[in-house]
Amino acid sequence: MLYSVLSVHLFTIPSHGAGFKRIKIDRMDIVIWYPSDATPKPLKMGPRTFNVAQDARPKAGVFDVVLFSHGITGHYRNHHITAEKIADAGYIVMGLYHQNDTMMGGPATAAALESRVKGLQGVLNLITENTLLSTHMSDTVHGVGYSLGGMTILIASGAQANIKLLQQHCDDNGKQDRLYCSYGNDKAVYNRDFCKKPRWKLTYQINSFPPLVTRVCSNTTTHVTPFINGHAVVVAPAFQGLTIPQPLSAQDVTIIAITGDKVVQPQFQTDPLYRAIQQVGTPVVQKSTAPAHHFAFMPQLPEWIRKEENIPSDPPDFNRLKIIDDINADILGALAP
């Protein structure tokens, strides 16, 4: 039944730009951008306006897959410009809304991270097995992630979350790395307790994505079979709380640090991440942007959202679109080296 529903509705409107499809099934909110010869049109999605060919037929050919993971409590809508660029370059981009991010920052942090990774894996399996798009998909799966999405892609490539390491980092460096240890809330205390109090843990059931939630004590590590076999690109990635015990499944990793990032500070995150990947022998490159801030890798949000989420406004001479264009160029260069 699932196959018939998705097959009928995925591509029904033959209509040059990125094709786009949104699938809402069970509790999953899935989005796909893909190569198409159709003419794009504006599509309102929340506070964003996409420029896509909705439900258009895909271009003939077989294309690599790119799994995209957004930042903590963010949304796939925030990265539509990047997804459209990647699709236009000849990739099938898949993502979803990570709806269990509210469980991050406490004893259920590892379970919430595992939910993110298994959500991406569920999307990949669902689209591969149950839609007409599968005939256009190669076996190569790349990963692109922003902030906590970068950590998500790394775990999907074989890194492991160890929340005891995160706790130790924040115990030792919480004052200097306060925004990271409070998960971006600059009004929060830095000495978060990630490990001790039993609260929420995610449990996984067949045909249930995202996983259901039950009230039991959380694990402190993730247990995921890696599935990224292409290139991994991580933008302003979170690292503290990760361990990389062996070479990653990704062919290589490109780290893009945002210069001036106060949430994911390079000295605590991207620099040690680079060394950790290098130590296990996986090819790794680190790049840096022009001076910016953590939230520069997304179009400007409406003022009411910035105030609610405590997101800084841009200075008058700041060119956000130039930053996004530069990062997108680095991403595309990493995907097609």
C-alpha cells in the first residue's frame, strides 16, 4: 500500500530547476530535492520561499544521493538554498525534520542523536524501496550536515557519541565553551548534567520513524551501523561528545569551520575533530569561511524568530548570501573532488 501511494504521488506533474517533493507519512516529514528539467516556481514553506519544480518528473539518469541534516531545533527549510544548489548540480538530496531535538542537552542526549541518525537511515530506506525515484538513485550515499547535523553525519559515517566525554568537556571547559555546553542558549547555565538523572530514552520499533518515546533511563552512547559511503561534508560541526575509534565509512571528510563562530568554537570543535579523523587515517580537509557567525549558513530568519531563538542579527555590512554561496561552492567541490 505504501509503495502504491508514494509511486502515484511522487512525480505526477510534468512541468529547468531542482525538482522537489515533500512526503508526510506517519510522523515523518521528509523532503527530497532532485535534478529536473522542469521550470521552478516559488513555493511557500513556512517563513521560507523555495524556488523549485514541485512534483516534477526527475531528469533522466542515475544520481548520487546526499543526505542532509539540519542543526539542533532547526529545520530543513533553513537550508533550501543549499539543497537546491546541490540538486541542480546533479544529486538527489534527502532530508527530514529532526523532531526529537528537544531531548538534547540532558540525559537523553545520546538517544536523541541516535534518533537523528536512524531517521536519516529510515528516509534512505523508505525512498529506496518505496518510490519511483529509486530507479534514479546510485548506490553512493554522501552526507552534508550543519552544526548538530554535522555530528549526525559523522555518526552515520561510523563515529560514536559518548555523552560521558561531552560531560567531561563541559565540566572542564564550560565557562569558555558556554554556548555549546548550554546548546546555544546563552542564558542557560553551562554545567549541564547529561548523564545522571534518568529521564527519557527513545525506543525503536519496526515501521516507526521517528522512534517512539518511553520514560526510562537513557544510554550514554550511540549504536549505529554506518551507511555513508561517499563524501561527508560538515559545516560548523559539533564534535565534543564524539569519539572516532576507527576509520570512517565515508571516503573522506571536509570540515568547514565558520570563522568567529561562538557557538561551535573551532578551538573546541572543528580543530580537534580534524585531528581525530586524521589519526584514524580517513582523508580529511579543513576549510574556514570569511568572518561570520554560527547562524550565517542559512537565509535570514524573520525578526520574531530571531528574538525567540536568541539568534543575533547581522551587522549592516554583513553579506550573508555571499557566505552561503561560498559555503555552497565548498560543499559542491567536496562532493565532486
